[in-house]
Amino acid sequence: MTELTTEPTLVWVALPFWLAFATYLLPALTRPSLVIMAGLTIAYAVQQGGLPGATAAPLELQLLDHFGVTLRIDGNAAAMLLAHGLVTLGVALYLDRRFVGSRFLAMQLLIVHGSANAVVISADLISVYVALEVLSIGVFLLLTYSRRAESQPILGESAPHRSCDRQLWVGLRYLFMSNVAMLLYLVGSMLVYVRTGSLAMSGLALADPTALALIAVGLLAKGAVFVAGLWLPLTYATADPVIAAVLSGFTTKAGAMALVRCSEFSPVLAQGLPYFSAGAAVFGILLALMASTPQRLLAWSSVSQMGFVIAAPQWAGLYGLAHGLAKPLLFVGAAITNRWRWSLLILGTASLAGVPGTLGYAAKALSLSALDPWHEWLLVGVTVGTTCIAVRVLRAFPSQTNGDTTPAAGWPDKVALVLWGGGLLWFWLPAAYDVDNLIKAFLSLGLGIPLGWFWERIPVKGWRLDEGLEAVVGGLSVVLVLAWILLSGVNHVALP
Amino acid sequence: MAHAAIILTILLGFWGVVVKRNLIMKILAMDVMSTGVIAFFVIWAARTGVFTPIYKPWRQVDYADPVPQGIILTAIVIGLSVQALMLVGVMKLSRDHPTLEVESIEQAVADD
């Protein structure tokens, strides 16, 4: 490692925070600096091999000495950094003058962007902790400060103050849940220190199951994986669509990426990960099938997709990129009313369902072919459900807004389409197009599309899970117990 | 003995987080939990000695482990700011929901 490779990385990690505080002195520069920062992150990610199909040698930085901060930028992290850059750039263009509180939100987005970058490149437990806590404070402020842009329609809300209270409550619930989860994580990382005398992630190889379970539950809750993701649906559905795009684009994935990074160092955690992945995928898709409004469909499908993200650790970054571009398209497409909405929605759903030709297909094919057979076929089954959800999302819209489309398209919509949709279509990975994967894709599309088309005729009661604060914290403790049993069992019993 | 007290504090805090119905009480319980976590770090740091870890060549004493102390300082600051932020949110929420009972807030803000 030479000075030449170290310095740009350090400047790039620190720059968003520096810019965010500098914009308090120079408010007029907030949006330009957000756009520049997003551009820099894209350039950095491309340079580190973040483009799908590209490879670059992982970069390891050991700052200070034995107890210092370790950074590691590998293919997974670089692909996620590309998603951070693209999503932030698209959202930055939406935060213009019509968006109430746009400068504060842009400043906050800079901090969220910087801390998410820090999470995915950190390779020691405490840096991950600090970055995740900063991330959750930033997300709380994004959630609670956001007000609807004047240009956007207000759908089914009677009293404005009620919606403010709701945003505040959802934000508080998120912060509360994440702080409790991170306290558990902190105990876990201290147990690692007690055992190994170091806080680097490489110490996880020697950690005992209790420490691993505590660390896993913190990261699972931040990443909204499995029952720990109960907080997610109401949060996404309540947040402003543009903010929901940020949340689904990269902030929620940061926790999952940290979990994947931990599992690279700990064989025990790596053995437990497929069960969390399978549980999350099935849990999310079952509740997504029961959901009724498009926002809730998308939100529950996100819970299910988090299971796909952590399914195959070597492809986690690519899957995160594919999902991180598709979901913002859908959340924004669901909110706008001009004629560009259909292009946004169709591209997003095509990638979500894994139509060959899109990045979503390539990511899914590569991830699934790296799995054990039981896991692979389970996730193929879940893909049928995902296709069904995608069709239902597309069908939900004509009935909701009867032809009141306005011809005037805002230019951010066009740029978002080019950035996110273009990103989904541009990357061509030949490795994903073999016969097996194509058969699986057409099988799930062939089953899922009719299922989604005729879903309304299938008599299923639209029951909902309790998503209150108590259920969220209760879900956390359930996951803690499950993780502990699973991770202590892995050592002794050979699970299927 | 100290370790049992730490575990008990963390568990009591978590119990309060789950069981208490009032939002303020829940936040206080979270603080109890974080006190337990802080105590864990500080007590583990003191296993080798309790002297402030500032090295002086003429002093041959048992120094405390500086790493957990340094880390927990960061965690204390983060915990404090999160708690302050949550209490500001609770203050704003209390205008329309003066009792701050979690169930009544959830009923009031439910979407259907």
C-alpha cells in the first residue's frame, strides 16, 4: 500500500462530512456539493472495480496500529458504493426548490451518504458501530423532517398534522429499535474483544456463539432481515417517496453488507447465514402477497429481497446494486403522475422480477447458482412470488389514478430514469446467461405472471401482522434467541 | 459478581424496553440498558488495574486497559445524542398525545 492509494480513499471518506458541515456556513452550496459528492463516489466505485463484471484487487488500509481502524474496499463494497452514488445523485436532483426543507434534507443526505460509505468499507467492529449509529441518526432526521413536495399529490390523507405525527412516530420507532439493536451489537463486539484482545473483524473467527449472535442481531435489525425487519414496511410506506428511495436504495442494505462482511471472517456465521437468508425471503414474500396497497407491497418485497442480498456473500454487492436501483425507480414511479411513470415502473418491476436482459436477472442468476440446492430452489420459489408482486404493482395503478396524468414531466424524472433505469439495462454479464439460469427465470416468470394477473380472484384474507413498537422489539428478541440457537448449533450438529 | 450485575442491568433494561407502556419509560429503560453496556466496558478495562492509562516512566503501577475506555467514550456520546434527539421527538409528539402511551399513539397514527 502506497501513499498514492491511501490518500484519495481517506479524502473521499471524510469529504461528505466536511461538506455537510461546511454547507451550514454556505447554504447555497448544499445541492451542488451533494451532486459533486455523489459523482465522486461513482468515480471512486468505478475505479475500485464496482461496475458489474469488472474486477480490481481489494484495497486494505490499516490506519494507526493494532487497535486502529481497518478499511477494506473489495468488489462487494465497490458495487454497493456505485449504488450509493447513483441513488444519491438521482435523489439530489429531486431535492430542488419545490421540495420543502430541501437544503436541510440535502445536507442530511450528505451525512447519510458518507456514513453508509463508511459502513460498507469498514473492516473493524467499532467503525461499523459508529458509522451505523450516525446512519440511523441521519435516517431519523430524513424520515421526520421530510414533508411532501408541493408538486406531488397527496393520496388519501385527511389531516396534515396527523401525517406529521405519523412520520415522527415512525422515525422514533426506527431510532429506538436501531439503538436497542446497536447496544446488543456493542455487547457482542466487547465479547469479541474479551476473547481475542482485538476489535478487528478477523477476530470473529475465534468468537463464541453468544458474541456472534449479539453482533448478528444488531446487523440483522439494521438490515431489516427476517423478523427483525418488522419496522421496515410502515417506515417505507409512511416516508416521502423520495426518502423511501434513499432508504430502499442503500441505507437499509448497509446493515446487511456489514453482516456479509462479518460472515467472510467467521465460518460459523457464514454457515448460519443461509438460514437467515431463506427465512427472510420466505417471511417477506408471504406478507408481501397479503399486502394491499402498492407501497406496502413494495416495502414487504424489500424485506424478502434482503434475504436474496445476503444469500450468496460473494454476489451480495451486485445484488445490492441491482435491488438498490430497482426499488428507487418503483418508489418514485409510484408517486409521480406524468407519462414517464410507466417507463419507471416497468423497468423497475422487470428488474425486480428478473426478466432476462436486466441487471436484476444477472444478479439473481449468479447469486442463486452459488447456493446449496435446497436454498437455491427455495429462492426460485420465492422468485415466483416476487414476479407476482411485480405484476400486482403494475396492475394497481390504473385504478388508483384514473387518467389524471399530467403531460408536463419534471426533468428530475427523466434523469432518474436514465440514471437508475439505464444502470439496470446497461450492464451485460455473459456469465449469467446459461441454459439453467434462463430456464429458471422463464419458469418463475411463467408461473408468476398469471398468478399476479389473477391474484385478485384468489380468495385470501388480507391479514396484517402487528407492526407496533412492541412487536418490533419483540421481533428483535425472537431473532436474538434464534440466532443464538442456530449459531451454537452449527458448531456441533451438521445442519441439512 | 460484577459480571452478574452487568448482565442483570442489561437484562432489566431490555425487559423495561419490552414491557413498559409509556414512551418516556421505554427511553429510560433503554438508558438503563446502555448503562449496563458501559459498565461492561469499564469493568473489563479495569481487570489489569485501575490506574489511569497515562504512561509515566517513573510510575510502576497497574494501568487500566485504555482501548475499551476509549471506545466506550464514543459510545456514550452517541448514546447521549440519540437519547436527546428522541426526547425532542417525544416533546413534539406530546402536543397531540399528552399521555405518551405507546398504544394510544399507535392507534391515533394508524392509517386505517
